[in-house]
Amino acid sequence: MFTEFAQYVLNGLVLGALVALPALGLTLIFSVQGFVNFSVAAQMTVGAYAAWFAGAHLGWSPVVMLLFAFVVPGMLGIATDRLALAPIRRQSGAHTALMLAVVSIALNLAIENALRFLFGSDLNSFDLPIERNLQVWGLSVGPQQLRNLVTALVIAVALAAFFSLTRWGKAMRAVADNTDLARLKGIEPRNLSNLATFIGMGLAGIGGSLLAIDTSVDPSTGSRLILIIFAASVLGGLTSLYGAVLGALIIGVAGEVAMIAMPPVYQSLTAFLAILFILLVKPTGLFAGTAGVRK
Amino acid sequence: MTSYLLFIGTIAAIYALLSLGLVVSWGQAGMVNLGLVGFFGLGAYCSTLLTKFGAPIGLGWVAGAALAAAIGVGFCLLTRTLRGDYLAIVTLGFGEGLRLVELNERWLTGGSDGISGIRAPFKDALGELYPWFYFALAWILVALVVWVLSRALSSPFGRALRAVRDDEKVAAVAGKDVLRLKCQAFGIGAALFGLAGGLYAHFTSYISPDNFAVQLTIYIFLAVTAGGYSRLVGAVFGSLAVMTILESSRFAAEFIPGLSAVQIASLREFALAVALIVIMQLRPQGVFGLRNERAGSFDADTATSAAVVPVPSK
């Protein structure tokens, strides 16, 4: 019984580590630009296809493949941001943030369908050799899942270093923490928005490619996870980067543990229920201050 | 050909009802409902299941609308102290979550097979005339809703809603019950989505979770934006325009050689998504722009939402 429970928790952590990357991306973009960019989901799929193309077609090594899966959605993210979202940001009306959210959903649909046009609706797998699961203390975990976990961890550490050591990283944290104060200190949030978009979408792309390596990729790979990503981000308070990681781990574990009582297809529903629960109990999210949530 | 035109004409009327609902909650009161397809599906399944167990179809429609309205008001109350984004996220989650339930509770909804053989009103009695009857019924309903809403929105209630949309704090200071107004507007919107769902289910006599995917939300947002997002006439015009684009692109795609069915479908959806983005950029006020609805010199378009910078008085 205990082993079974521990197995669910372990699976949850593996899933949570994957979801943490796009959730970080979403949170980063929200912090700097002030709106929920729903197109992270489609950018996950872009990253997954980039990795699939680099790995299964061109035969690149895994590290270069992941780098490719970071850069392609990052660049595409900046391009779509410039083309689709920036002109609407400039209107700066009373409901710009919501307009941007609506447009980003349309953008998500557009990217998803562009991928479907190019690659078709079929599932594409990476054709990796099948490996035996590792068994430790009665727990079972796939080698690829372990590698994903480690990759996500390495990226999280690299990000933490970027945000605490570099000038750009500190500026971004300042903007996320208090936009007005950052502007007073001479940081122009608009200049940071391209960098935030690049890193955010790139993170989503890596998350998507890790997921695809473990399972497979089709045009809806990212969109299926949209609720889980948002739940993770909302759980963390939408502006807290550490909150997003913890939120993703919590959602991952909660979703897996809930499978004891619920069929696995309802994993997204647990995420939705988690959002409702958080809004009822602690509307500001678990890890952030009150700024930016209350109207 | 006539039956095809009647079919898409009726569907256009259902889109118009959805668009009218969005105009009330989004255009007039400023609340985004990203899960409108969820309320639409709720109305459809509620009415279908009720009539399956012998309830009259009219009762099914009312029940579907009432259930959708109740849930809409519930979400409104839940997010009452939060920024608008949260209502959008919750409704989006509701739409997706409901689709999962529709897909997986096979004992109730038939899963991905859907429910077929939904009862149609007076179908046996009318025979050949039935499509004409339903077409007329749907458009009479649209006309009725437009009439009632235009009365309501030009009354003090409508002015108060627009005040809430433009600046909640000002409306509250002026003594308006902001929460109550928001709940009413969002509830009316959700009720219309639910009603449209019931109308849809008994028209096509078949529903499945595929009918209630997120694409429909985008279509309705496109319709409302194209028509002018605060205007009732714009909603009707926009849904006719979207239906025309949707159906004509079906024929246009056949002229492009060498495309598979999947590619044609994805190209059409891509085009509609891009159309929404372009319209929002170039003409956010739509074909029918804002009409003499604002009081005083306050200009909603130049005010900043975050209330970071105070709006200078003009």
C-alpha cells in the first residue's frame, strides 16, 4: 500500500518536473508583460516537433536537440509576439490584458493548425530503443523519465543562476516583483519583454520535447496540458517563479495521487479543481504576495 | 441546396445567440468568458438528457439555460475579488473540464460516440416543412432576444453595466451594486449560451464532445469582434459573416490542389484564427463601432486598465 502510494508520488514528481518548464515560461511572460499568454501550449508542441525533427530525422545528439527545441519556439515566440500581440499591446485600452489573452488563444489555435498542416495529425515517436525500468525499493521508473527529471532540474538550477547572478535576470525579477518600482530605477519593462518571451517560450519548448521523447508528439501535445500548466502557474500566484515550480510539482503529485480514486483521464480535471480550490481558500496563490491578483 | 442553406442558416442563428450572450457579458459588462463552449455544451446535454427521460423540449431548453446561468453566476461570485484574468481562466477550465466529463462518463453522455436520435419538436407533424419551421423558430428567437436586450441595455441597467465595464470604482462610488450587475450580465450571457446549446442539440439531433471544442469559442469571439464587440446588431452581423467565411472556405479549399482533408481543415481553422488576430489589431471596434453609449468625456479607449497611472482629466 505504501509502496503503491510512493509510486504515484514519484510519477507525479516526474510529470510535475515536465510541467514546471512551461509553467515557468508562462509565469515569466506574465510577470514581465502582464497578461496570460495561452500560446505557450502550442509552443510546447513546436519544441516537441523541433526536437523530433532534429533527433529522429537529422540524428543530432540529445543536448543539441534540446538546444534546438529551446531556440526554435523561442524565436517563433518573439516573431508571433511582434506580429500578433505587440500591435494590441500598443492600443492599451481598458481591457488590453483580456484582449491579449483572447488573441493568444487564437494564436495558439493558429500555431497548432500550422503544425497540423505541416506534419499531419499522426503521432510521431522518437524511435528510441526500449529500456528496462529501473527498480529501487519496489518503485519503478523509466530511464527516460529519470533523464527528464534530471534535465528539468539542471535547467531549473541554470535559470536560478540566471535570475540571481546576471544583470538581465535581476532586472526581470525586479519587474516581476514591482513594475513601477523597477521603472523608477530605470528598468524599462518593454525592453525585457523580448527576452522574457524568448526564454519563456524556449522553456515551454524543452518541456514539450521532454514530454514527446517520453511519449510521442502530435499537433495537440501541448494544448492537452493547457489546464495543468495554468493550474501550476495560478497555484504559484502567477508572478512567482519559484511558486510556478512548486505549483507544478504539487499539481503533478495531486493529479497522480487522485488516480487512486479517479480514472486517469480526469487528470486535467484535478487541475481545474485545484484552481477552484485555490481561488476559494487563498486567492493570491500559495507563494506570492497580493500584488497583481486583486483588482 | 435549399436544405443545405436552411441548415447553415439555422446554425448561423445559433451562433448569433452565442454572440449575443458574449456581447452582454463581454461587450457590455467587460467580463471575458473563455469557456462559452462549456456553457453551450451544458445546455445541449442538459436539454438532451431531460427530454430523453420524457420532459417536454421547451422545459429542456429552459432548464439548460437556467443551469448554465446558475453556474455562470457561481463563477462570477467565486472570482468577485480577483482581476478579470481569473474569471477567464476559471471559465476556460470549466469548458475543458466539462468536455472531459462528456468524453468519459459514457453511461450518461455516450462518450465520444455522443448521443443520437435526440427528439425534434413537431418533426413528424411537419414533415417536409420541418427545416423551414426550425429556421424560422431560431431566427424569431434571435429577434426576440435582440429586442429584449436592446430594451434592457438602453435602460438605466444597461448604462450601469457600461459604467462597470469602463470603471468599476467609479460605478461603485456612484452607488451601483457592481457585483450584482456583473452577476446579472454574466448570468444572462451564460443563459443565452445554454439556450443556444439546447437549440443546437434538438436541431442536429446528434451531439458529441467534438461539437464543443475550443474552436467554437474562437469563432464566436471572431463574430463578436468583427461586428463590434458591444453592439447587438454587430453580433448578428458577425455571426452571419463567420458562417459565410466558414462555409465558403470549405468550397474554396477544394480549388487548391494536392491538399489532404486534414490539411484543408487545419488551413481553414488557421485562417479563422488569423482573421480574429488581424481584426483585433486593425479595427478592434468592429464594423459597428461604439455608439453614443458613453457618458461625459470619459474615453474608455485611452484609460489604462491597471490603474497604475491615474487618467488625466480632459
